[in-house]
Amino acid sequence: MPEETTRRTAGGFYVGALTEEERRRLARARRVEGLDEEIAVLRMCIYSVLEEYADDLRELLPPVAALARLVALRYRISPESKQHLADNLAGVLTSVGAAMGLEGFDDAAA
């Protein structure tokens, strides 16, 4: 097997900078297909952000926007459907804010 192919198979250019645990995770990550795992991890991150910043839902905007982009990419939905998804996500955030009794969200859910 040529040396270049062997290096690529063994971990690629960056493998020397990785710990043994990171190399194992990289090997597992290479076997994952699609975006489902990334979407699930992002949902977990959103949950963590919500727990930590429950009083400032603006902190949720970047991860929720990233989730919307990933879901849109995953399902390759039309621009109209993307807007519908964004509107629904905004509605969920508004409902969460109202349910938590956050200022500015109590009238928005009505």
C-alpha cells in the first residue's frame, strides 16, 4: 500500500495532534452517515443552553438557527418550508418563554 494511502487510512494529516481517545472518537465519527447524530447533539446543546440561560432566550438564537439549517439540509426542504420551520421554532421559543414567565413573552403566547 502506498505511504500516502496508509497515512490517510491511519488517521490523516492531523492524527499526530490527537490523543488516543480522540483517535478512537475520530474512527467512530468516520463511520457515521448523515446528519442525524449532529442534529441530536445540537438538540442536547440547545437544552443545555436553555438550562444555563433560561432568563435570556437570546442565547438560544444561534443554536436554534443552526438546528434549523441542519434540519433543512437533512430534509432538503424548500425555502417556503424552511420559513415555516423557522416560524414554528420561533413559536416554540415564545411558548417556552411564556411558560417560564419571562418578561416580554407573556403577551406573545396569547
